[in-house]
Amino acid sequence: MRLAVVVRTLAATLVGLVIVFPLYWMVVVALSSRRDLLAGRVGVVPDALTLENFRRVLDSFPVTTWFGNSVAIALSTAVLTVVTNLLAGYAFAHLRFRGSSTLFVLLLGTLVLPVQVIMVALFRLVTELHLYGTYWAVILPTSASALGVFLSRQYFVGIPRDLLDAARLDGAGEWRTFTRVVLPLAKPLVAVLFFMSLLSSWNDFAWPLIALKDNDLFTLPIGLLYLQGQYGPDYTATMAFALINVAPMLAVFLVFQRFFVRGFVTSGLR
């Protein structure tokens, strides 16, 4: 029994190191001088640290503008995604309407479609709606997800129907039952949906690159492409920019990780 615990601990430690080391190396390179990196003097434990790479990146690119764009787009997308997924998940779980099962199966079928398949159709749609080159061209097409609807449905199915019937007998309508009874029980699910959408939108590169044309509306992942194109093999500046892009999502996850874990356990395993 004790040997099994030791083996599991060692295996978990090894997997953790493999996952964390690339992030640690990115921090080390971002805080090292370009001269030391080219000379091979940067080790796992660096001798000297510098913020010169961050200053060079901030002086050369409108990073603060791109950071603000990423925050605005990611937060708007996350809020809309949570609202649409919760409403759709509740409808599939507790409302009876014709074709609901078929519609849910078709919805799950979209999970196997790569996003590249629908990009041409999405581009034509946002162009016809005169949204091309605006925030909404990025936000609206990604403001709902089949996986989010599936997780929501699985979570709401676990809520006892007797509880909902009791609320209806007390005179609560469907909307009041949803907002006053169901939503207070779904805080872990809301946290999961919000973080999943926030992370996906924050790291999205291909669709914002297609949907946006103004440099002032670009997001951080697109900015990273511009940096690589201008500086070429300047790995220290690239790592500094990448760290600016990664740090906010890492901080959000570390602060709210217990809600995410609880939400995945209670929604995905039912």
C-alpha cells in the first residue's frame, strides 16, 4: 500500500515537472539578456535577470492597446457564452419540446467539426452583417459552444425535478425558477464555463486574425505574430511577450482553481 502511494507520488511529480518546466523556461528566457542567451550562458538557474526584454517589447509595440482589446473581447465572449450555454443547457435538461433529443444529438455532432471547416461561412456571415473589422465580429460567432451546452445540461439534469416542481407550485414562473432556484446551485458550473470561454477567447489566434483588419483592434496573440515577423529569432523578446500573454490567464486559474475543479467534477461525470 505504501509502495503504491510512493509510486503515485513520484509519477505525479514527474508529470507535474514535465508540464511546468516549459513555463519555467519561458520565464527564465524572458528575464535573461539576449547576449547571454546567444552565448549559451543561460542555465536552468539564471545568474542574472533583466527586464530589458519587456522594455523593448513595450517600446516597440502598442502592447497595452492589444492587452485592452484582449481583455474586452475575452470578457465579453465569456459573459455571453455563460448566458447562452446556461439557458440552452437548462432547456435541454428540464423543458420538454418537440425534437429536443434530435437537436441535442445534432449539437453534440458539431463537436467533431474543426473550426476551420466553418471559417469561410463565418466570414461571409459577419461580412453580410457589416460586422467585419469590429469587436463583434470576433465576439458573436464564439459566444456559444456545444461543449458548454453539454456540460450545462449534464449539471442541470442532476438537480431534482421535485425541487423545480415545488418552486412552480409556489407560483414561480419558468424564468424565476431558473434565476432564483437553479442558478444559485450552479456556481461551480458558471465558473467552469466562464474560465473555459475566457481561456479559449484569450488564446484564439486564427479567427481574430481573419475578422479584424485594424491594427488598433488586434489582440495579444496577433501581436505576437507581428513581433516574430519584425525581430525574427529574438527569442528573449518573444518569450517576454509570450509571458505577458500567458500571465493573466495563469493568475485567473490559480485564484479560482477550486471552483473549476469542483465544476468539472459535478458537471462532467454525471
